[in-house]
Amino acid sequence: MEKKTRKDYGAAGLLPLLIFLVLYVGCLAVFTIKGAKDPSSYMPRQVAILVALLFALIFFEPRAKFAKKMNIYLNNAGNAGVMNLSLIVMMAGAFLQP
């Protein structure tokens, strides 16, 4: 039987959350200050989530293959089929024009 090893990333594990917050809240603040009518339409939250997810997949375990990283994410985030479908729907909705 193989032993599962967990890596302790410490505070670095919060970087994807920080990236999401900086992108989404930062863009909302900038466009609100500029006087935009609907500032949330300029930076959809799906795009910020996808950028943070891609950062996490690239940053953590840099030598592992992308397919292995996606399998780990999909299996640990919930049911792999449901999470895969939610990613597809999120990517499709990210580029929807308001």
C-alpha cells in the first residue's frame, strides 16, 4: 500500500485566494473609482477564479504533469465529474458578453 504524503505549504497555500481577491476586488475598486456604471461587468468573477486556479495548478508541484494536477484537484474538490462540468460551465460563462 502506498502512503499518501501531504505537503505543508504554509502561508503559500493562501496565494490563490489572495490572487482572486486582488483581481476581483481590485478591479471592482478601480472601475468604481473611475465611475463605471456596472463595475462588476468589466471583470467577471469566473475569470478571477480561473486565473487563481491556473496559478495554483502551475505554482504547486511544478514538476508534475498538468493532467495529474487536474486529477488531484478534481478528485479532492468533490466528485470529479461534477467538478469537471462546473469548470466547463465556468469557462463558458466567463466569456459571455453582458
